[in-house]
Amino acid sequence: MRTTQALAAAMLALCLSAIPAASADEGMWTFDSLPVDRLQQAYGFTPDKAWLDRIQKASVKLGEGCSGSVVSGDGLVLTNHHCVANCVQELSTPANNLMAAGFLAPGQREERICPALDASILQSITDVTARVQLAAKDAALSQMAGKRAAEIAMIEAEACGVSRDKRCNVVTLYRGGAYKLYVYDRYTDVRLSFAPERQAAFFGGDPDNFNFPRYAYDMALVRLYKDGKPAKFAHPLQISPGGAKEGDLVFTSGHPGSTDRLLTVAQLQFQRDQFLPWRIEYLAQIRGSLLNEATKGEEEARQVAEALFGIENSVKVFKGQHGALVLPSFFGLKFAEEKRLRDALAADPKLRSKYGDPFADIETIVAAQKASWLPYQMLEQRFGAGSVLLTNARTLIRGAAERGKPDSQRLTEYTASRIALRERAILADAPVHASLERLEIEFWLLKTREYLGADHPAIKTLFGGKTAAEIAGEIVSGSRLDDPAIRRSLWEKPALVASSTDPAIILARRIDAVSREARTAYDAAITSPLSAATEKVAALRFDVLDLSIYPDATSTLRLTYGAVKGWTDPVFGEVKPFTYAAGLWDRATGAYPFNLTAKWAGAKSAITPGLQMNLVTTNDIIGGSSGSPLLDRQGRIVGLVFDGNIHSLGGAFGFDPALNRTVSVSSQILLEGLRKIYGATALADELQHK
Amino acid sequence: MRTTQALAAAMLALCLSAIPAASADEGMWTFDSLPVDRLQQAYGFTPDKAWLDRIQKASVKLGEGCSGSVVSGDGLVLTNHHCVANCVQELSTPANNLMAAGFLAPGQREERICPALDASILQSITDVTARVQLAAKDAALSQMAGKRAAEIAMIEAEACGVSRDKRCNVVTLYRGGAYKLYVYDRYTDVRLSFAPERQAAFFGGDPDNFNFPRYAYDMALVRLYKDGKPAKFAHPLQISPGGAKEGDLVFTSGHPGSTDRLLTVAQLQFQRDQFLPWRIEYLAQIRGSLLNEATKGEEEARQVAEALFGIENSVKVFKGQHGALVLPSFFGLKFAEEKRLRDALAADPKLRSKYGDPFADIETIVAAQKASWLPYQMLEQRFGAGSVLLTNARTLIRGAAERGKPDSQRLTEYTASRIALRERAILADAPVHASLERLEIEFWLLKTREYLGADHPAIKTLFGGKTAAEIAGEIVSGSRLDDPAIRRSLWEKPALVASSTDPAIILARRIDAVSREARTAYDAAITSPLSAATEKVAALRFDVLDLSIYPDATSTLRLTYGAVKGWTDPVFGEVKPFTYAAGLWDRATGAYPFNLTAKWAGAKSAITPGLQMNLVTTNDIIGGSSGSPLLDRQGRIVGLVFDGNIHSLGGAFGFDPALNRTVSVSSQILLEGLRKIYGATALADELQHK
């Protein structure tokens, strides 16, 4: 019989089992710390420096959340449709909906500038750990984060100066275990060359998202420009028309956004019990609103499409993460990992005097976090719930205030090395959708009141005796911040911002002090001490675990390796690694989201039925890896990463080699689609270096 | 330092502390098992049989989810506005929106029939435990629930026959520890006498819901009719115009819907990790859809208002429950409670041979439940997501099928004793709101596909190659089930149902076998064995715990006792027990949901500022208790229960005496409002037995 005591004993027994070494294909490796021995042992392959350099210099960080690769000497970049969907949406009009129709530039001259998209390519990595750590050496816990941020801003400014062709970021790795300066070539002129119909890219829609078998043509081509001309590249990647075979070794090179694999048990419990349930509830509600908004008419549907895609995607991601954290086996592994570190700490007085007990520190901080995270989220992190008008208003207000300060005292995102991103967003000629704005502003106001309570002082400040609908209506009908020229004048003449009577600026101004206060308080009580404690945990890991480990994903360039391989699903049984073109026509029902576009419906006879369509591999990726090339040993593109399976979502917290899979478009359908469905012969030739 | 081992040890230590006896005011007691000693000790009061009988015979079960009390010899019933809101909504038209304007019948002749509301008053309780248990004595686990249900149906049929003036329900108490036959007088003719404007009843709206201080006039009056005349009552309750004072002993008598205080740790974890996060996500999405639907126009807003209220209320309830379950202190208490029982079981071979290990059994069942609960929920429990057309279609299909079977083989809700409720719902002349129907049907289809996956056979059956929007559109525009005459003819001639080409019936018929299968499978694998194991846990509690315990709430009549008392809130500090009329005008901002209605705004000078408005007491209530009278020692009404505070939501799983509070409308404002704001002199006189 299992009494409770027996259960607890069983749990402890579980903890005593050794922590497993990183599983075969686990890891998002930085290019300067690839585990070559392990790779050689598993796959009999060791990339040389030339191989790594060539891949690195062709790997593109696209916008803030995607990847891509340079595939021609003229700066053509292969990525996903969903990575350029915002651009396609912005270039669309009610009369010419490029999301529905797709886009093919007949020639380079017809390529169209993506208003808010930029691209960066990593050129160098420099270790600056000692300098950053030194800057905060004697600071109080609550000051530490600020001191470091100031030093980081200085390092970045020194490296980049005022250049707009470079991007310099000091990246925090291993949760503070290391700081590295990443210097990128930056491209602010990115133009759309080709995008298929969204329905071809996203066949199966939300139901198929994060699922497999899959039949999506989720690709697009953009071109990088420098001084108005296509940027030149000496060593672009080449596409392999044959694709890959089951069992083949494959790599991805891209910019996975964020993982939390080094979180402690207390932090994971906070994710499981507070953060994720809240985030899912928040997103589910606005999802419902957007879905309903789309029923108002075609134009409303067009306006909300991109926001809806992003939110449905996020709902799946967070539900997948929550699903992993409530699996006893998954949490048990995390528990065991932490126990090994805590036991090592308990057994070694030297380690204790060096680190104290960072796990207990984190437990204390997380307990405090439960009381303060929601005001911080709603007033600062989620400000405006995506409203472009409110976001712009805040950027103008803060831009004016922050540019008047020395770099070391500015909010991080307004430091010299980062302000260009803010400026680009403000000046971009992107449309503002009235329906969506109204919906987002009202939603944000109502949820903020719901979470903080009607009697919270911030709520009285925000509402001022009006309803959320009235406030949203006034902003949407009265704000002129939808006009790029007005934004430019306010950005360039900060003094005008203070006296502006624009309703979006008035609201953002009214709440700005409160928002900053929530941020400052949260940074001092949570972020800063958490970062100090987490850094100790990270350092302890280096001391105790004698295996090579990779840093959590941080939107920086990583190489992963793996094999083309299906999996055995606990619910659906054996899943094969490939889908083939014929399956697309079998799956099509005619009804959205399983409908074919006219082009695809008409091309059935032209497409070889046995052509590889999508495939799964064991590479370890996460959101942000979208658009990464899938490469073979020769560094040729055999596929285009666009998704992970449902089990990959737990990858935020840990990698399950049995279930976690990357999903790619095969190079076979990629080329055949361009040639036979879209008649994009010139682009296909360029891709194949013909 | 707290290592993991130390942590686990601390958890075990926690478990060793004794289980506390039920706290002072905890308990929803049946009238035949009131803990009179404890009550006498705490408050120096013991109610006699006459007192109890009088309260019981004046306590009304209203519809399926509310309570009320008979307050005049002519069958006038006092309850909450939100308990009759569906009726008010059904009596409203675009031209005459009673939700907005309120309703006062000038005389009895103008009282208006509530189409779908009925009322029941408990007359007798008979123990039938032995008979029900005997029926399933030798049955296999998977058959047990079915055998019991058949026996229960027979007991109910014997007691009630075909009478429509009675209602006979065998109630499961103590999770199967006892079965009792409840016989009620039933009233199917319930008429609306008075309802204030919804905004007066629900001042503060969703933000204030489950919060306090509070300023709601959440009351309404209906009248019970028998044979077309007001029903007569010899001993109605009387209202006390003076209200109550801080510290006073007060009772509630009503029908709390459902609590889960006897759930095991495994079941609570299932609630915390699977069920509640899912339910919140599901409801949050439809909440967003309804909120946005209401922006389409006044008529759409009117149509969705009641559904939206219900859903926002549920979101708060489930979030409150989840919030309690993620509190380490709350879960620790549950863990300790269970440990005491498991230890007693482990220590006593006699108990082990009598019960086996029901806790381990439940763990196994819950593990299986994780795989099967979602199809069951979506195909059976949540069928149609509230759509009246689909619900009616299913009732017609199942009504036709089930009435052809012997009572013992029918689905529970179609047995002779329960079918009257189905029939009443089908025949009720309630309007069908097209916008709401379309929204609910589409939502249900999409969520079912999302949760079950596009490749699930049920999904192919449901969708048949169409989109959710198309299917919803066809049903809403094509179904005639919005016409009560059509529903009546189909109900009365079951043969017509099989050949009906009504699109709602076609869809419900197409999926009915699959839904029934999901239900049968779930009952056999989960419900039935869970009930057997839970019954053992319940019996073990009787054996081990030498304190009197009350059964989980089951929508049956319960008496609670407590005191008028504020609380010290962990976030907001000290909360006083009363609010006063003056506070309402202070709190009003003019903007929804903090706006006064014209009647209230104009009556400021007429209302005594120091009049009691709302109050909190320590009574132990839960959803379903709404509308219960708050009674003093003399059995006089001093208030009207309409809500609990936010901490009362954890009451689903356990009672926290420090925080859990009941919220009522004081009898002071109740009477003064009727007289001075609504000019409802005759009704106020009737209430006061003048």
C-alpha cells in the first residue's frame, strides 16, 4: 500500500537517481562552444572552422523573433511566411490583400520594402564577463541590475558608436554566468521578394499548428539591401534539391528566442501555478474577442488576422509549457537535477561559503514575486496589450525623457545601442488598424482593472471616471499617432511631446510614472536579487556538473544537431518522419483551414505525388528558430524549419529526446512549389545558384 | 539551509500535525443533522423542531441553481435579481428591455410568468442507503453506477409516480456514504412580481463581483402559483426591518450547489493541474467572444448579457478555486487530512481488509481520467456550449429514444422522476437569440476540434468537410427549434424526431452515438470505480474521525450558522462587516459598471445615508446559496444572501474561517429601496406582513 509517507519516500528515491547527461541531440549551442566530441561520437562528423564560419555569416536574425539564411550572392534570404506575415499584412490593402493572394515580385525593382522589418548577421563574439561583473561588484542587491545595465550600455556604445549599420548587444548567457558582446551587421532595408498565399503557408491553421503529420508551405523570400542596392554576399548557402533521408544528420542554425531550462524548482512552480495559468487566461480572452471581431466583416477579419495568429500560437505555446510542467515525470526530472546541486552544496563547506544557499534565496524571492508580478505585468510589460497607438505614445514619451539622460541612467531599451530599434518602430510606415486598436485598448484597460482591482490607485488614474470603451473610442478616433509624419515630428522634437494633446499620449503620460514605479519596484525586489541568486546557481552548475552545458536560448545564434527521425506518440502511436505532396490533397476538405488555395488546387497534376513535403528531426529548437535552414553535413539546405511538434513546447523547460521534434518544409517541395505552382523561375534559379 | 531533503522532511512534519476539527462556523448542514452541541457552545442557541420546520418549509429551491424564501402567505418569494435574470431576459424585447428598466407588477394580475423557472420546497427526507447499496452489491465495478442509477430511478418513481406537483430525488450524500430520498412540493408556475434595474442589482459589475465592500441591490420577488392562483402558505418568513448588528448569530437556509471537500489529494491535483486551467481557458475565450459580440450593437449586447454574466461569474469562481489550490498552506491542510486517514488505514489490518486502499485506487483512476476526460467533456458535458437549439435538439432525440426504454435502462436525466425538468425546458416559451446561438455553436465546434484534434473520428463526423462558421450558420438560419410549437409537436410525437430534417437535429443525431459512447466509456472507466473508491474513503472517514461531519453540497437544503463579522485581508487589510447607503453615492463614478440608474441617482435625498446596504457574515456558503435568507435567532430575515467574498471561492475544497465570508443585502436597504425608490408599497407591506 502506498501511504503518503511511502509516496514521499518514493519521491526522494527518485531524486537520488543521477542527473542524466544532456541527451544525445539536446542543446542549442553557441558557435564557440560546440560539443565536438559528442557530435563526432554520435554521428562521426566534426565541422571545421570554415564550415562553421560559412554557416554563421549566412545566418540571419530577422526582426526580433525569427531566423533566416542568405541563399544567394545578391542577399536573398530564405525564411518562413509567418516570419514576414506582419510585412505582408502591412503591404496589404482592402483592395489588394496580399495575405490572401500571395506576392511575387516580377523583378528586383518590384520588390517591396517591409516597413518595420530589419535583419542582422552576427560577425563577432567577445567575452566581457569580467567587466560586467566588476561593475556591480560592491553594489547592493537592489542596485546590481541597474549597475550592470549601465556597464552593458557603455560596452555596447563603445562597440557600435552611432553606426546604424551595426548592432551591438551584450548578451547574458548561463543566467549571468557569462556576458558576451555580439556585434552584427545590420540591414534596415529588407524587401519582400516572394510570399505564397497565407493559406498555403498555414494549411491546417491553428488546429494543425504544432502538430504533425503536416502539409504547410511555410516559406518566403526577402532581400537585404544596402544603400538602395541588393547586399552582396561571398558565401551564400546553397539549397539541395534532393532533401534529406531518414536517419541523416542535420543541423539548424538560427536564433531560438528564450528557454528557461536553468530555472529552479521554485521558479518552475511559479510558472506552473501562477504565471502560465494567468497568461493562458489572458490570451484566451483576447483570442475570443479577435475571433469574434473577424466575424464583423472581411475588412475586420483582415485587420485582426496577424494579431490572431500570434495569439493562437502563444496560447498553444503556453498550454504546451503548462502541460509539460504538470507531468509528474517532467517535474520529477527537474526536481532530481536540482537535488543533485543542492546535495553537492550541502556536502561541501567551500561551495557553501562561496555561494550561500541560492536555492533558498530564490524561494524567498519567488514568494515575494507572487505579490508584485501582476501590477508589473499589466502596467509595464503588457502596456496597451499590443495597441500600436499606445505603444507609440509610450515610446515617444519615454524617448523624449530618456534621451535627455546619460546612457548609464536610461531604461535599457533606450540606451544608445538599442534606441535605433525604437526609432525604427516609431518611424515605420505601418498601418494602424482601428478595429484592432479599439479592441486591444479596451481589453487592456478591463484586464488591468480586473487584475489590480477597481480600488487600485493606478486604476483610478487610468480610468478617470470613464468606461474602458469610452477611453478606447476617444483614443482611436482622436489620436493622430497613426500618421508617420506626426510621429516623426514628435520623435525629432521631444519638447513637443510634453505639450501634446493627443489622447494616446495623454493616457500614456498619465500612467507613465505609475508604470515606471511598478518597474523600478519589481526590478529592485525581484529581477535584481533573482539575477544575483540565479548567477550563483549557474556558477554552481559549472562547479558541480562535469559535463559541457549550453546556455539558455536568448535570441542569439545557436547551432543544433540531430537526425531525421519520427517518434512514438503516447496518444497517436508511431509518427513517420516525412509527409509527401499527395497527402496534402488527401487531407484537404475544402473547408477552412483545410482548404487548398486556387493555385495549389489547380496544380495537383503538376506536382510529383511522392515529393517530400514536411519532415521532423530531433533538433532542439524553440520559438525564434522559425526560418532557420535545416542543413546537411555539407552545409547545404535540405529543409526550412518552421515549427516544432506539440512536445517541443515543453522544450522551454527541458528537452525530451523521445518526443521533442523540429518540423521543416523539405527542400524538395520548396523548389518544386516555386517553379511549378508560383512560376517563380528566376528566384528558384537564384536559390539554386544557377 | 533547506536542502530538498529538508524540504521533504518539513512537508512530512506538516502532515503529522493533527487534522483540525471543523472550524467554528464551518459546515453546510442538513436539517436532520445539525451539530446542536457545537452551535449551543459557540452561540448559546439551540433551534427547536418548530423553528427548523418553519425555516425548511419556507426555503425554496429555485430553478436548478438558486435559493429563495417564502415571505408571505400568498406565496411571495424573496430571491436575488441574478436568480431571475434569465426570466427577466426572456420577458424582455428589443423595445422593452426589462433588464435595463426593471419591472414592477402593479398587481398580482400583472405578474408575468417566468417561462423556464420552477420552484421546489422540501417536505420530507427518507434514508434509502441500504436499498441503493444493495442493488449494486454484486455488480462489477464498471456496472455499479448503472445498477445504482436504476435502483434510484425506481425509488424516485415509486415516490412521485407521474405527479407534476411533486419532485422526488434520491440524493447522494457523503460521496456515496448515504442515499436519501428528498420529496419536494413542486411549483411550475412562477411569476415575476418585481425586479430592479440590473445595474442596481449588479452595481460594480464583474469588477466588484465576489468583492467587498459592496453596494448591490441584488434582490427580486417572484410569486408561486398553484392552479392559476397564488399558492398559500401558513408560515411564511417575516422580514426584520432593523437588519443585524456586528457579532449577531445568523443563519442561512438554502441550496448550495456543489462542493468537493472530500476529494483526495490525487483528485485535487487533477483539479489544480488539468481541470481548472482547462475550464478557465475555455471560459476566457468565450468570454472574449461575448464581450466583443456586445460591441456589435445594442440588440446584440442585450442578447448576450445573461450568458456573459454567467461566464464572467464562472471565470471568477474557477480562478478563485485554482487560486486556493495553488496556495501551499491550503493544499498542505488537505494533505495533512488525507495523511491522517491513510495512516489510520495503514495501522489497522481490520480497516485494510474492509476497505483495501481506496486512496491508491483513486490515484490509478485519476491517472486514467487524464486521458479520457476531455472527449467526455466536449462531446457530452459541454455539448453545444450553451446553444439552446442544440440542447433542445439533443433533448428531443434522447427524449424519443429514452422514453421507449424501461426506467431502469434510461439515461439518469430521462428517468420518470426527472423527465419533467427536461420537458419543461423543451416546452418553455423562451426566446432563442440568433447572435448568441451562432457564437456558441461555432465556439463549441472549434474548441472540440482543438481539444480532440482534427484527426479524431468525432471531429470528422461533426464537421463533415464544412467550416464551423458554415455549420453554425446553417443551424441558426435553418432550424425551426426556436418555435415552441414545433418543439412541442416533436416532443409529443417522438417518431417525428427520427425523420426530422431540422439542421440542429441532424447535427445532434449525427454525433449522438459518439457522445453516448464517450459517456458510457467514461462512466465505466472513471465515474463508476471512482464512486466505489470514494464511498470507501467516505466510510473510512466515519470510522476514523470522531467528529460530526457534514456532506458535500449537492444542491440540497442546508442550514449554516455564523456571525456578522468582517475580516483581515492579506492584501487589503481590515474589512468592516457593513457598507452603508452613503457609500454607494461615493463609489459611483458615472461610468459603467459604477454608474447609478436614474431611479437611484434621483433618490439620494430620500435614502437615509446611514442605512445598512450590504454585509458580510461567517456563514459557509457556495454557488447555489444565492437568494438564501439571512436569518436571526427568531428566524426573521435580516438579509438576503447574494454572493461570497473572493476567499469563499476556495470553499469548493475547504473552509477558511479567517477569510471566507458570505455577502448579503441588508434588510434595511431592501425595504427602504422597495418603498422609496421603486414605490413598491404593496409588495413591501406584503413582505412585512402588514
